[in-house]
Amino acid sequence: MSARLHTTSEERSERAILLSLATPDRTAVEVQDSLKELSELATTAGADVVEALIQQRGAPDPSCFIGKGKATELSLLGKDLRCDLVIVDDELAPTQRRNLEEALGMRVIDRTELILDIFAQRARTYEGKLQVELAQLTYRLPRLSGSGTELSRLGGGIGTRGPGETKLETDRRRIRKRISELKRSLEDLRKQRKVQRQLRDRSNLPIVALCGYTNAGKSSLLDLLVRIDAVGVERFLNMKPAERSNAVAQVAGSGLLIEDRLFATLDPTTRRISLPGGQEFLVSDTVGFIQRIPHDLIAAFRATLEEIKEADLLLHVIDASDDQVYAKIEEGVKTLSEIGADEIPVIRVMNKIDLVSENERRRFARDEDAVLVSTVTTENIDSLLRRIARSFDERRVRASFLIPYDSGNVENAIRTRGRVESVEYRENGVCIVARVGRDVLNRYSDYIAAREG
């Protein structure tokens, strides 16, 4: 079974054939959806996808992944289409890839290598490059053949790029040494990031992390929030819906890279945003999720993913126009669980709602945990801002604090982290009645004069 796929490119791209197995444990819809995503990944990496093949099997062939007959068919097709490589929608064992390359006479990479290659292209910061190199080496080390040919593949096409040395040593001892060096460097950076988070904590602002499937519109949402903050959130809310998109278009954005491509964002970005009523919060954009995300990537990007784990609230951004929207939601929930962030409060942000039908809108609207928005038209962004503010309020406790005049830092923390109801200046200090989160309540318990709940 095959489905002809075409992409365009301004310059000479590697011509690729996609290969997938339909096994009893995967439905036809799951196979097609995964293959569609693989095509998007390949295009993002710079390939020209010219064909996609699916073979139905009870299980992958332990020797060659596919059967001999399908391998012969694929070899002939590759020659006919002048293809450079085959991209397999699975993770291959070293023997499977070696045998498959010999049978096809073409270079073969698997899904994990493709994702790692995209990350290698996208990494911009020092930390991002270290994370990608660690993930690549961790993946390739057990795949070194006896003659050490695997790592010599670096530097010549999709699946072979890396942010580290141009030609990595194939000696296992040196590779392990490099992995150890990378882990130490990343641990140092993780400690630095922890210090940065502690400094952010001193600003007493709640932290909101944007998470979700890659290309769902997280960076676009952050950029829009920055623009609204520049316009003024109260002014924005008082505008007519038709005026809002024009108003935000007139101000400078976040400066983030926003592209209609997978993994446009690798490095977390944090901005300070205002809510209705004057409260502020910090919002961080993070790396996107993907189906069957490689565990080596999760491990390598641990420091980055901790931005999600340390958040007070998560905005799970979802592409409402995606054909497999519910599968993507499930994948996002699964990934949050894998990284240990499943206990953090979540608001589902159904983005790109301007691209769905009225029937779909009504169906999504039945989800009480979701807010339907469009970052293009600014539709319902006001509802999202109010929902974020309400989420903070719902987890607050009303308390009265008596703060000595020489403890201005405590007063500032309660004013910025809480919603102040009254202030009274007394002889022995300032009495503030405010609704605050339990973290603030616990941190400044010595100053509590009275509390509710």
C-alpha cells in the first residue's frame, strides 16, 4: 500500500521515501496519522518526501524490519524515483538498519534519528546544543558496530548532523567520556537555571508554562500576550473585538521565532505579562511535544522540561483544527505525566478555533476545562486572561497579615503574589487583608494575624 506525497523546496533536497508498518496493535488511523507527522518532520528536516509505503505485518522482521519482498519493491522504487534515503516510522535496532541499508542500497534513518536531526538544526543556545549532542550520542553509542562505522555517518545529510564535533570519534571509550562531560556541563547549567528560578521566585510572580504539541501555536500565543501587555490589558479588554487585532498589530511583539514548522522553539523563553485587575505573572514558552517522543530527548532536555514542572499553572495549547486533535491531547497529557508535571493545574487552550466548523466549536465548548481561542483574530483571548486570573484566585486563601514597617519585602510579596482587599497602616505595622496562594501563606506564616480556610 502506498500514498504519493510531494513537498517542494527552493534548493536541492534529499529525496526520501517514508516507510511504516501496520501491526495489529495499531489502528489504520494511528498509522496514517503517525505517517503524516513523519512527513512533516522530514519536510522540517529539509527532505523532499516523494513516496510513503506501508506494509502490514504481524510484527517487525527482527532482521530487516520489513519482509524481503517489500525490501525488493522498495529498492526498485528508490532507484526509479532517484531517492537518497528511507525514513522509517519506528526505532530500528542496529542490525535491522544495517541489513535494510544493504537490501535497499540507500541510506536508512529511523524516526528518532530524524527528530534528533531537527533538534540539531534548531539548537541555537549553548545549552540547547549540549542537550542535542548528549541525546545523539546516547542514542548512537549502543548502535556502534564492531568496526565503529555508525558515528562516521555524521556530517552528510539528514540524520547525520550534530552541534558537536564535525567528525565524532568512533571509539566507545571516547564517546562515553564525551557523554560524561556533557552530563556534567548540563548539570552545571541545570543548577544555574535553578538559581535563576529562585531569583524569579523573589519577584513573587506566579509562573505559567505553555506546553503542548509542537506547532500548536505556543509561541504565537506568547507573542500575542506580549503585544496585549504592550497595548495595556485593561485597554485591550475595553476594545470592541474588531479593534483588538488591529491594536496588537501596531506594537512590537516578543521577538520570538514563529514559524509554521515543527520544533520552531527549543529554548525556553520567559516574559512578564499583566492580568485583568493589575496582577502580573511570568509565562514561559517551552519545547513542543510529539508522538512517541524519544526517551533520550526527555533525559537530555531535563533541565529545560523542569520549566514546566516548576510552573504554578500550565496552558496546554492544542491545535483545534488538527484532524487528530483528541489523540494529540492524549499525547500531551501522557508526556506531562512522563515528566512528572501531571499534578499541576491545567487550562486547555484550543487554538486556531477560527479554522474549525461551527459543529466542532460546539463540541469543544462542552469541555469545561477548555478555552477556545485564535491567536490570529484574538478571539476569546480576553476569556483566557480572565480564566488565568480566576485559576489563581480559586487556589487562594483569605488572610490578614500584620507586617512590621521594616519588612517591606514581605509586603511587596503579598501585594504582587496576592489580590489585596484592604490595607490599614497601624502603629506597629501595616495590616493587609489579601487572598494569597498557599505557597505565600506558608512562606509568610509568621506574619498571619488571621485567616479563613
